[in-house]
Amino acid sequence: MDTALKDRVVLVTGGSTGIGAATALAYGREGARVALTYRSKSRSGDEVASRIEAVGGRALTTHLDLEGLDTVERAVGAVVDRWGGIDVLVANAVHWGGDGPPHPDIRFEDVPLEEWQSMIGANLIGAAAQVKAVLPGMRSRGWGRIVLISSSVAEEGVPGPGPYGTAKSGLHGLARSLAWEAGRDGILVNVVAPGLTLTDSRPPLPAAVVHGFATRTPTRRLSDADDVAKLVVFLGSGANGNLTGEVIRDGSAAARAPHPGG
């Protein structure tokens, strides 16, 4: 399969760890020029960049913080200054707020409205800002691929993180609308909604927990970051000729497995 990605410019936000890092490296293997962003883990970003160059790609790291939307413009500007434009956007950066996902025992009415504003502002409006920044260049070239990284939480829900799931579900509507609006200009827009994914950025899970979730999937295993990355590469490549406006679920999400406490 020819991905037609050699020398294409790919921006992977949140590319220093986890699914983002695996995705950036996967694009590098296809010969792309890969820009990846980090929020605080600049050393991790540099390590991913070195790995990209070791497999034949070219790499650039730059800062992006979803809590400061001006950093989106600066990150895109840095990539354009280096390579002249952006062909593929993978909007993977995520803002959890605090130290990580909210505790599942928190009741809906106890979540401050300020947290709703912060979470939706970063994860939904932040994604829209990334698209807005790259779209004019894609239109001018008559070609572009945009992949928005959502979560199975957007469709299934879990106890606790209402603002996060709401923000991620907004990406589905964004992709559907944008697919119609930008398709005439050769731009394809899709969403990838991973389920529970085994990554280097996630604290190790007990084997019994992994096994319990795996048995609820069609393949009897959980996806890892490379599984998701391969899917993202296809959607963001020339091999994807006309798939747009869709939400693609990986194997970990396909079972619509019941969640603990649900």
C-alpha cells in the first residue's frame, strides 16, 4: 500500500508520549517530515524526534499548550517557517486538568463550571484552533488530511469525567461538519476513538484488569499505541482516497465493554 507520505509535512500535537509518540514515529517510517508538539516534556519530544530521524524521517519539536491557544498559532507558524506548509494534522494533544482524569466517584453536580469551561476550551476549542490554523494552507494546495483523536468515553461515558467526554464527543460533530465544508478542497477529516489503550504514558495496569477488559473485546486483547498509530497513518495518508466524516473505533473500543462502576 502506497501511503504517498514521503516528504509530506505532518503535525502531530501531543506527540512526545503515548499514542502521539507512536503516531509521529509511524509517519516518520513512511518518510514524512514530522513536527511533534509537547506541553512540558521537551526531553521526551526530543527523544521521539531522534527516533524519527533514525528510521528515515525528518523531525521538528515545538511547544503547544491547549490552555494557551496562542501557542497553537506559534506551533503551526514554526512548522510552516521550517517546511513551508502542513499536509496532515493529527490533533492528539489532550488536556486533563489537574493531575489526570477526574475521580469516578465525583458527582456531576460537584464539578465546578470552571472545569467545564477549561476542559471544553482546551479539548474542543483547542482542536478547532488547530484545524483553523492549518486549513488555509491545505485549501491552497488542494490536499489535506485531518485526524482528530477522540476517545471511547465520548460514546460510552464513564463515571466522573463528564466534561472530558463531552469535549471529546464534540470532535465527532466537528469532523462531520468539516468533512462537508472542506471536502470540495481535497481535505478529508476523520476521528479515531480509541478504547483503553496500553501506552508508555499510562501507569501500568494490574494484569487482572487488563485481562478483564481484553475479554470484552472481539480480539480478546487491548490495543497498544502502535495499533492506533497505524490506523491514524492510513487515515492521514494518500492511501485514504475518499473516507471522510467518520468515527473509527479501534479493537479496544469495538466491544462497547461495560466499564467499572457503570
